[in-house]
Amino acid sequence: MKRDSPRRNDRIVFVTQAYAPSETLLGVTADWVQALGTRFAGVDVIAQRAPEAPRLLPRARTALRVASMGKDRGVGRVGQSAALVASIARAARRARAIFVHMVPRYVLLVAPIARLAGVPIILWYAHGTADRALRMAVPFVDRVVTPTRDSFPLAGRGVDGKVRVTGHGIDEMRHAPGATVAEPGLVLSAGRLSPVKRHELAIEAVVGGPVGSRLVIAGSPLHDGDVAYRDRLVSQSASERDQHPQFSRTSPSAQVSFVGDVPFEEMPATYRRAWVLAHASRTGSLDKVVLEAAACGTPVVSSAPSSRAVLDAVPGLSVPDGDDEAFVARVREVLGWSVARRAAAGQALRLAVVTGHSLDHWADRVTSAIREVG
């Protein structure tokens, strides 16, 4: 895509929950901000919390401003909302568009100022469910950008014309095969410890699977209710080990390790070490961990229908949602692959990610959506 020359009133306002490049879940927003910073005159980030110093690409070094709503300083929800509105009022005067990342409530807060200033609102949303806030927000946005069409749960009159599919924005230079050698028998299950992620299937695949299999679960509870789920996973791993005496019982983490959140910058090496990523999530949208692992050349077994667009590059890695036995069997099958077969599968998966979900691919399509309405 041909990039326009940046103009003075060509800044993007980027509203998000966190601007924290090292965070596991939201570290990707720093990559997105940097990519947009090379396509526009600058980016004004307004984050619910922004605990870290900004990190920029050289071309965007003077183009970024970051404002916090104050959650990192203990400001309550009302104060955060007031800070967002005040920051939007200042930034909108020089903005080409307001980009809201994943939180429809922010759309409702900024919409009056955006309309007065004549600035379009772009909403990024990637989740399989729609709550009341999303339904209320959509009429106020000019474009919805989403990684795949099935990652946005609303459709129909007044919606379809606004939706633009962009891919997921994976930095293929950061997430790439490297010197880290994959460990035979090592399964990775990554994502927050929530029942919708179904980490229990990865435990089942490893405990009772091929001798020497090991599982690393990377993630932590996000909500209070998730703590009970984590405790159930720990109990499950211990119970299933007791049923399979061929495994060592000398250490509770001998086969299943709960490592908590892994910093965003360390995740590529975590993907590369794994022989396979086991992904049974039911969020309804294309999960970026599938793409990040695939970009690193790590095979992925997934039961999520949204993963098929990438995993179909290697027949057999996508299994039907709901067929838990097939999922467990497929993970165990991949554990038995030769080094050559695994490498060939990894190359095919990486190509699929680079083609449809690279950072430049994403940024060009978001830019195109902004230009349509800006």
C-alpha cells in the first residue's frame, strides 16, 4: 500500500487499557502503535495505565505521546473516565482518527467529543461474544477493524458495511524461528487461566501420553473466578499423574509446570522451545497465541474453528470443536513427529501468518480503513 506523506493534522489517537510493552496480554499494542507511527504524523496513546517508558522505532521516535488515565496510580473508574475525556479533548484537535482498542465503553465516552471535532472513531474488536456495551457502541463508530470476520460477533444492517478485516498484526521479525532448539516432548498451553481456554485438555494430552511428555502452562488468572479454575487445573494434574505410575512423582511439576505470565518479549523463545502448542480455547475469535507460535515455526493443534484459516496450511492440525478425544490424540501424534516433519510444518504455518497476519499487513489495512472515513 502506498503511504501518504504525514501531515501536521494527521495524528492517530490510540485508546487502550494498557501501554506496557512487556505485558503478556497487551504488549502487542506497543508494536501496533509503532507501526501506525510510521504511517501517520504521530500517535497519541491514552491508556488506562501506562507504567513503562515508551519504546519506539527510530522513525517514530518523536511522534509518540503517552497519557495515563491513572489506574497505575490508584485512580478510580470515575477519575479514569474524566482523564480519558480530558485527554481526548486535547488530542482530537490534531487527530485524523480515534482508534479504540477492544473496550466499547471507551467509544461511548469519547463519541461526543469526536463528533464535535469531526473525527472518526475506529474500533478494534476481536472476541466471539457481544455484550450490551458493544451493541451500544457500534452505531457511534465509523469503522470496525477485526482480524477475521468471525472475530466480530455482530452482523446485519448498519454493521456489515463498517467491518474491515485486517489480520492480527503479528510482528514476524519478533516472532520468528531462532536459535532456540525445540525440546522433544514439550507441550505449551498459553493464555489466561480461564475456563474458556480449556487448559485441562492439554493436561490430559500430556499426563498419560507418550513417556517423557511435559507441559508448560503460561498464563495467570485474570478475574477472581479464574483462581478457582487454576486450583482445579493443579488438582487435575496431580490426580492424573497418580493414575499413571510411569511418570515420576518426585516433583509436583515433573510433568505439568504453571509458570504464570511470561513477559511479552520472552514469549517468542517460549514458543520456540515447545514442540507443539496445544490450543483448545473457545473465545470464538482467532487467538493471537496461535499466530505467534506459528510465526515462530512451532506446530499448533487447535480445536477453535477460527484457527483453521492458518492451520489448514498443514492438514490435520485443526480438529473439530467439541471432539476432545481427537484433540488429545492429535497433540500426542505431533509429539511423535520427526524433526524434519515438524520443521516442514513450521515453515508452512509461518508462511500463512506472514501472508495474512503480519504487522505491516495489519497496519496497511487499518490505515486504509482510516483513510476511508478520515
